[in-house]
Amino acid sequence: LVSTGLFAQGERHRKIKALKTAYITEQLNLSSAEAEKFWPVYNDFDAKMTTLRKEERRDIFEKIRTGMDTMSDEEANLLLDKVIAFKTSELEYNTEMVQELRKVLSPKKIIKLKKVEEDFKRRLLEKFRERKNHRE
């Protein structure tokens, strides 16, 4: 059952990634030449951010959720330092991506990318809410 659940989760993740790829390609109106250069840069950034978010959940949110009431000031300060380190890494990854994308896309398309990503997330959340409401 566990492996079936993990397979289903992985399959769902692949489906969402494919939908996101199609949505971004369409919304940015990427030519084949642009897409060929854009996706390796974007996928590298996305992989770094996924790893960073997993580490953040493990190192920060788990401690906040389970040990907030018993945390000392010293532990809280260490946690704050980790939060700052994660946010710094996030900014560095975004900066790297923008620098690489400047070689591939127009500045307008790079700016539009952020809006397109947010639009996709919002639509995805709406779909999940709709499905949840239909099940209840």
C-alpha cells in the first residue's frame, strides 16, 4: 500500500509538472529555440528550489511545529539564522536563474514568468479545492 501511494504521488507530481511546462510554454509564447534553452535553466532552478524547500520543511517548520513551546532563546536564534540562510539561498538561486535567462529570453518574458508561475499555482489550488468540495 505504501509503495502504491508513493507511486500515485509520483505520478501526480509528473502530471502537474507536465501541465506546468505546457502552461508556461504557452503563456510565455516560447518559440522552439527559446524553449530549448529556457527549460534546462528553469528545471535546474526548480530542482534547487525543491531541495531547498524540503530542507526548510525539515529543518525549520518541523521544529516550529513540534518544539515551539519548549524552544530556548538560543535555539530560536539558531532557527532564525537558518531562516535567513534559506531566504538568502532562495535569492541567490533566483538571481542565478534571471542571469541565465537573460541570455535566452527578453526581459519582459522573464518578468512575465513570475506572474505565470503564480497564475498556475492559483489555478492548481482552485482545482484541488473543487475536487475536495465534490468529494464532500
